[in-house]
Amino acid sequence: MNKILQMLELQQELNDATNGLNWEDGITNNGKKIDWRRCIYLEAAKLIESYPWKHWKNIDASPDYANIKIEIVDIWHFIMSEALRIYKVDGRGSIADIATAVSSMKDFETFTQEEKSEKLDNYEEIALVEDMIRILFCDKENIDALVISFLTIASKLNLKLPELYKLYVGKNILNKFRQEHGYKEGSYIKVWNGKEDNIIMQKILNSKKEITPNALYDALE
């Protein structure tokens, strides 16, 4: 199974359903402007906030790595969306072509392996995220550089492809489930019998070694 291709296809489906067809032109079907790069840097800021970087507050705290992984997954949602937009607008090819390009990028092989990378200190990890932010602002149309920067972050923070895929599918399908059950209208209820829906989603994922997106959706139902 080509995990990169499947994630791209799932992201395309989610964006089509949430924003309407032709969202790649930068406008939702409700007339709202779309800015995937703003989404990326705001999620990157939330990622950095998961570290105890402040010299005046909670100086002995530990990084919240559970949340760091979730923020990395959210960033991946938006980077894929930006890649899908650029490829369509510029006529650069199909979703399969994006997957092929990503799979050919520098250090992709390292990203696919489950072996843990050498541990960095907090400030080195934050610097990786800030490097990605610099690319985001200074090299706006270079989607390849942005993706490579993301792969570096994911690899060095030990969210390799197998785990990224599992968490991405879980969050993607939960987002789809929410949208189809009144999230945009404000009628969706996140707490189910005292537990948030994302906790239940993760519990389902952890209970099954392999689960398809459709099977996860059915389990949420």
C-alpha cells in the first residue's frame, strides 16, 4: 500500500467535502478565502508551544510529545492541501504524481523506517520547526522544499511514516465524521459518554494493528 498516495487521496476527498469542488482556486463554496500557509504557520506555533521554551515559566516542565505528534499531523494535513492546490493550479500532474515526487525526495527512506532517530534537545527540535516556517514565508512557491522540511521534522521528532499514517488516517476520518454529523452547523457533540471523540478514535486505532479508513468510520458510527 502506498501510504503517501492514500493520505493525499483522503485529503483531497476531505477538502472536496468540506470546502466544495474547486477549492484549489482559493475560495470555499461558502465564499471564505483559503490560506493553507497561514494554517501551517499557526499549527507550527502551537507545536512550539508544546515545548517548555519560556525562560520565565514552567522551566522544569517536559515537552508534551503526545500533542507535538498531533500538531505534526495537523501540519501534514495543510501541507498536503497546499501541494494539491499547487499541482492543480500549475498543471503539474495528478495526485499520484505528487506521491511519486514525495517518495523521491531527500531522506524519504529514513522517514519510512520505524527505527528511532537520535534524540535532539528541545531547542534543536524547535529550530527545525522554525526552519520550516522560514521556508514557508521566504520560498512561497517551492512546495518541494516545504515537504522536505516537514519530512525532516517528522523523522527527527520520531513520527515516522507508519505512525504518521496511522494518526493521519484517524484524524482525517474523525474530521470527516464530524463534518457529516453537524460539526459545521454547530450541532455535533464531541463528548461521548464522558469521553472526547478523539480519545475514542485513538482507542479504536490502538485496538487494531491494521484498520482501513472505511472500517474506522464504521467503528465511529
